[in-house]
Amino acid sequence: MAVILDGEEKITARAHADLEGDTISGTADFEELQIGTQTLVRITVELSGDPEKLVPGLHAVHIHEKASCEGGFKCAGGHFDPGPAGNTDPDANHPYHAGDLPNIEIGEDGKGKLQCVTTRVTLSPGPLSILEGEGTSLMIHGNPDPYRGGPTGSGISGGPRVACGVVKVV
């Protein structure tokens, strides 16, 4: 979606997730911005981990449909994709989910930072809110996201889940 930014930036809501995995930790901060008539969410993800588990290179980052990181992160469900035509299948409808975000790049030191802006989700109440209902989680995957779909269960959208955090209001 093309966005025309005309006006002063005002932060209208905030959320946070503490990310955890096997020797991986990090944070994700979400800020809902109102700029003129546009509502955007700025997301900042910072990760660090053992380079054996969080290998250097690109890793997929997605908002998942459930506020749970239990069961090896499987309880987080599929990708956040609300609406009458929503499809949470991580592979089949990829990269058109509301929760699909850019890859994070991890350096040789096992650290990485992602800063991005999306118009696909909100923090405030409404059909695109990642805080309403059951809530959501933020997932880091073991492989890069190639931003194309594939058969259900193929793992094309990022492969194994290596770190997760429940998104909560700040």
C-alpha cells in the first residue's frame, strides 16, 4: 500500500514482546503512529544468540495468530491474517498475510536488528489489531523468507521456529 506521510508523527499505542529460544533472546517493540490520516505500526526487533542456533544471515520474521509460544512454538498457530478472506497457512498464502514482515539480518557475532513499518496491522481496536481477541506472538524462523508461497507444510516461508514472544500492551 502506498502511504503519503503528511503531518506530525504521533505515537498512539505501544506493545512489546520478549523473544526467547534455545540460546536466543531479544525484544520486539511496536509503536502505532498516526501521521496525518495514516495509521502505521513501526516495529523494532533486536536479537542475539549463539551463532550455532541463530546462524548469520537472513531470518524470517512473522506475526503469528495466537498469543502463545508453548509446544516448541507450535501453539502460536499460523501467520496473522484476519478477515473474511484471511488464510493463516504459513506457506500457501505467503507473502500476503497481514503478519508477514521483512527478514532480519544476523551478523557473525550472533546479533541483529530489524526496523520496519507496516500498514497491514494495528495496535488499536479494529479488524487488523494484533492485541485484540486472543492476541498474537512474534516469531523468528531459522531460514530466510523468500517472499513466495508454496505447498502447505513446505516451510517455504521461513522454516523452523527458533524464537518467539507474545505481543503485549505496554
